Amino acid sequence: MRRRDFLSRSLAFSALTGLSRGKALAEASTGWAQLPQILARIVPPVFPDRDFDVSDFGAVAGGDADSRPAIVAAIAACHEAGGGRVVVPAGIYAVHGPIHLLSNVNLHIEAGAFLIFGTYAEHYLPVVEVRWQGIRCYNYSPLIYAYRQENIAITGLGFLEGQASAAWYLWPAQQNADWNALQQMAAQGVPVAERVFGRGHYLRPTFFEPYQCRNVLVENVTFANSPFWTIHPTFCTNVTVRNVNVFPGVTNDDGCDPDSCTDVLVEGCSFTTSDDNVSVKAGSGPDAIGLPPCTNIVFIHCRGLTTADSAFTMGSSTTGNIENVFFEDCIAANCIAAFYIKSNTDLGGSVQNVWIRSCNVLDCHHLLFLETDYLGVTGGPSPPLYRNIHMRNVTCSDALVSAFRFEGLAALPIQGVTLADIAIARAGSLEQIAQTRGLLATGVTLGGREVSISG
């Protein structure tokens, strides 16, 4: 669905659904009425009509010759000239280390072009500031990185290959000591500048991580085999991810994870991953306190095709708060949970104002799963707040375990869930609902027969 059509639909939704005047007014007061203004703010960057062909800087297609120095030089020249496109023509290019984008540069990977990133960890030094599993630190550079840049893009019909299955897949078995150390540093208030990993450590790099950037565009390219999270905008504003394909790595290869960002549009993308197809995040534990929330995140016409985990996820990093998340005309299939909010009493924070409509779910374990004891953690000091979760006009072919699984807490129940016009063909059970207040359900059918949700 094109943005103009979507804006019109957002404004006219109440009338088109034939609601009564009272219900139409109620609909207009909901989060959907905010959407046109949010989308109007999300504007992709525009670049000067100026090209810098990496071949002119020494990039050589084919073989093992390292094209990274040529790409880096082309980016620098483009930036210094005031911006434009750095063009990677058709061919296979070895890239032995990270690419760092600079302001006003569009890295344009043409159809038939393949960037194959190397797997030698030393090439991804020196360390840079990142957010690893919700905690800031200095670590190996992401394969593509930008720090405090404006007007940056990765576009074109080309292919980016991270080679996780060639080397990085061995690292998860070795990362626990480093991950535990990072969590302890955050708990003890160790300054971020002193949380240094990299050489001799095993925290895998993400694929693309723009960090504290503004005006970011990722369009049409294909990512595959990411060592860690694939598209990970962090502390960014005005981000567009459009018509992108993500193919799986080995583990923890989430397709797109907006993290403490504001105004993000993910539109027309397809995700096939081993971990969550997408996951909205806002930092973990003490390190996230006082940092920006993740807010105004919009998914339109996206396809979660296959995952060993869940399709459209919020969490597990929720400490900094997640609010105003929209899903429209999305498809989920072959997943544990189609729509999943996950946190626990150590992570805390909140997930509020989630709006889901006009989506189609094929086979899943749960249609909507709200979990407050993620990883089995209970009894911690910071129970998460889930409030104002709305789902309407959704179809589900098969919820193998349960359609609705809500695990609220006695100390802080889930608050305000609306389910409307939801058609479920088959389900292992309709509901597994505990500690949920303000649950309203209308027009929910199972196997073609209307059913009630007791809560």
C-alpha cells in the first residue's frame, strides 16, 4: 500500500467500516487518528544528483581483492563534495571490514552487485559505541555503521552478505562471559567509555547500525546471513525502511529492530529469519533509565514469512518504554507468536498504545501473546506495564496453542485490551488469560462461530 493511500485510509477508516456515529467518533480519538501526522514527519532524505562510482576509486569485482578501501574513499569524497550517491556497480565485491557512512551519502548498490563482508574479527576494529542487547558499550564495529550522521541511505537492488554461517555462528557459545560482564558493568554504573569489548571478546557485531542519526533511508536492498541483529537503528529520528528483504543468519538475526528511536516507518518489507522477524526495543536494565523511549513506530504491509521465534515483537528490551506502535496490513506465518510483547520484572519499563489492524496470520502458536516473565524471570523489582493494546479486523488460520495468551501480574495487571472483528479458523484453545483488566472483545469468531472472551 502506498503512503498516500494509507493516509487516506487512516483518515476515513471509521466511515469505511460502517461504524455508528458514536463508534466513529471513538475511533477518531484513538491512536489511528495520530497516524497521518506521524507519517507526514517521516520523510526520506534527498541527495544531490552526483555519483561516485567505487570502480573509479579502485574497487575490483570478483576474486578476493579487498574493495573496502575504495568504498571508504568514495564515501569520503562524496561527503566532502556535499553529498550524492556512492555507486557499487554489478559484480561481487569482497569487503574486509566495516563501512562507515557519512552525512549526505547514499550507498547505492546496483542490481547484480554483491557486497560480501569478511569474517576476520580484527578487521572490525577499532571499537565503536553501540548498544548490545539493550546496553551501551564499545564493541566491534557493525558491518555498516554511522555515528551522529544526518541524511544517510543504503539503496538499490543489490545484495549484502554477512557470512554468519561461515564464522560468526561459533560466537554465541563463547559470549556468555562477556554478556554477563556487560550487564554487571551497567548495574554497577561503570561509565560507557569503560565498557570496552572487541579484541579477545565475543559480542557479535550487528549488520547495519546507525547510531544517534537523523534522516535515515534503507530501500530495496537485500540483507542475508547477519552475524547479529540485521537492521538496528539506535537513538535515531526519522527512519524509513522500505521494500527491503532480509534472509536468515544462524541465530539472533532479527530482521529490523528500531531501538529507542522516534518516527520510524517500515513499509513493504519481507523477513525470513531465525530469530524475531522484527522487534521494537528501548534498552535494558539500569543503563536504559533516563534514555529516550521508542515511539511512533509504524509497520505497513510487511511480511513475516518464517521465523524460529516470533513475527512482530515488542521487547524484550523495554526498560526505556515503548509507545505508539502501529501494524497495518501485515502478514505473519510460521512463527511462535504473530504479535508478541515480552518483558519481565527485571527489565520493567512499559509498552503502551499498540494498534494492530487489517492483518492476516497463517500458522502460529499464539495470535497475540503478552508475556511478563520472559526467560522465566519473576519476582524482580521492576514489573513491566502493558497498557492500551488494540487489535481489530485480523484473520488467523491456525493458532496451534492458544489465540490469546495474556500473562499479567497481580502487582501490575495488563490494562486495557481491545479485540474486535477477529476471525480465527482453528485454535488449540481460545484463551489463556490472567491478571488482565479492561478487556473488551466484540466480533471474535472461532471456526465461524462467535465466541466470548472471559478474561
